[in-house]
Amino acid sequence: MTATLPDVQAPAPGPVPEARLAAAARRHGPVLALYGALKLAGFCSFMYLLSSAGDYRTKHPRFGGGAHAWDVLATWDGWWYQQIALHGYDPKLVPIPGAHGLITLEGNSAAFFPLYPALIRLTSAVTGLGTYGAGLLVSVVASFAAALGIYAVAERIGGRRAGLAAAGLWAVWPGSGVEWAVYSDSLYVALAAWVCYAVMTRHWLTAGVLCFAAGLNRPTAAALIAALGVAALLSLRRREDGVLRPLLASALAPLGLFGYLLWVGDRMGDLGGYFKLQSGAWAHSFDYGEQTLDVLTSVPVGKNDYLFAYPFADVISVAVILLACALLPLLLRLRPPAVLVVYTVLTLVLVLGSQQIVANISRYLLPCFPLFLPLACALRRLSLPLQCTLLGIAAIASGSYAGYALFELGVP
């Protein structure tokens, strides 16, 4: 008698790469298309205004006074990032005697964090582009990654329609003119959005690695690091994900930020050198909101005798500050995860509590993307054509308030 072997079914094949690509295109294609279309409309509007005005040629050549309107996209911070990509860093504290016996410090590249210029240099080496083209390419790609990250966060809060609206708001938000420029903002927001999403989906090690990278890109990553730490503590308290992964993420997250600050301090011979440079050379320091309050009480009555006054751009910044303050309680009403609340509140505190060029606040608050959520949840109730129409009008208008006003009437 012969024993018969039981029939064994072969394991079901996993999804083929083509099917995965098709699924990814169905899921993410509309997000990328919406963001790209809105951003392109705003960008073209900005360039049209810039070309029509013609005043971009009067600027200092170091900060954007080139022969073409396109040159403005690499002005101010963009010039510094290109110099770092080309020549590296030279951290130092050099005193400059000023009027009335005042001593200031000479500005140098150490004020700018290294991740973005490193990517410019790498992209330039791989593609053959110059630092200008490489910087734009990094920013544009990062802006699409940020749109996907913001969509992913908003989708978990309010569904797919809210996610699409949030990605659209990222394209038209005041300050969004720097998203397609030689600036590090798009890269930072991309990292921050995906850190928040990784924490929300409990991918702790991914969150820790991305937070480490964010700390190499912007000093305000301190808010992101703290938000991850609070979320990790809450996870440990609830015993949701064990102990090791949240602790590892919390330990890894601050290493990028602290490592750069310590390296700069060591090169300068002063561990607090970075902060002395920011205060003495760039007039950036934490003043507990004194500068912001001065502006809020001056701009509405037509005064412009405060530090770093750019009257038209500052009106937009005041409107953005008031809008952020109005949206915060609406965000809290949605009861979002703690990582979003802590990150948003601390970012607002760091930005509004610092002395700085007020015209920049509209872009400094770009990382507060969770503030998009109340508006996105409201927009999801509209039909898709109406939602796209409203965002399209805002995109064209953003050429003025998020592009021209920022780059030409203020200092981005």
C-alpha cells in the first residue's frame, strides 16, 4: 500500500512590482499632481510679477542682483548655502567694532546647518549641475516629499479628502515662496512631516533616524526632538511598543542637532559659539516675544521704527501670526496625537519668542503644517472641483503674498 502525500498548495505570490507601482500611483499620484499644479501656478505668477516690476536688478549682486529674474531664487540664505556647498565651513567669532563703542560679530557660514548644502554638493556631483541648479532640484524634490508627508498625516486625522486639501495648502501657504528656491525649508518640512507620521504609526526607529537628519538641517528641530520624546514617554507609560524602540528613537533624535552645535562650538573655542554668532552677527536671539509684540503693536498703527522693518512684508507676517494663533485652538479641538500638538506649540514658541527679521516669520511658520488640519478638515466638505478652484485662486495670489512680497519687498 502506497502512502499518498497530501496536496500542498503553493504560497500565494506577493504583489508584483508593477502592481505595487500602480497602487502607489493611484494613492499618491493625485497628491503630487495637485501640489505640483498649484505650486506651478503660484511660481509662474511670482515670476511674472518679478519680471514686470524689473526692480530685482537693483539688488546687491551677492544677494540676488544678477541679470535674470531667476537669480532671486538663490538670494540671501541661498547664497550662503551655495558657498558652503562649494567651500565648506570656517566657524569663527570675529568681533567688529561699531559706532558708539558697540561690538558686533562678523557673519559666517556656521550659522547655517549642514544637511541641505551637503545634499546640494552631492546632487551637483551626481548630476553635473551647478550649485544653483542642484539647490533648486533638492528643494523641489523635497517639497513634493513634504506634500506627501503632510498628506499622510492629514489623512490619518481627517481622511483622504482632508489629506489632499492639506497638501494643497502647503503649496499656497504664506511663506511658500521658498519651497522652490535655494532654501532649506522644504527639506526640513519633509523630514518633520515624516517624523510625525512615523511616530503616529509607531515606526520608532524610522522616526529617530529622520529626526536625527532634521537636527542637521534647522535649529528649530529642537521642537521636533521634544515632540518625539514626549510621544515616546507616553508610549512607555501605556506600554504600547515595549521599551527599547521608543528609547532608541529618543536617544538618536537629538544627536544631529547637538552634534553640529558642539562641533561649531569646538571649532570656535566656545561651546556656546553658535548662539553667540546668531545673536552678535545675525541679531537672532530668544527674547521671550519682545520683538514680536513690538511688531504687533506697531504695524497696525502704521509705525515702522522697530528692528528690521519691511512694511509690506511685515503686514503679511502679522496676518500670518494672527492666523496661526486662531488656528491653534481649532487644531487642539481635533484632539490630534501628542506629537503634533507638542511639535506645533513649541515651534510657535521658538519662532514667535525670538528676535529676528519679522518678514521671515511667514516662512519660519511653514513647519507648523499641523495648523493646516482644521482648514483641511473644513475644505473636505466641499466638492472636489470647488476645493480645487479655491486652492487655484489662492495659488495664483500666492505669487504676490508668498513670492514677490517675500523676496522683493522683504528678506526671505
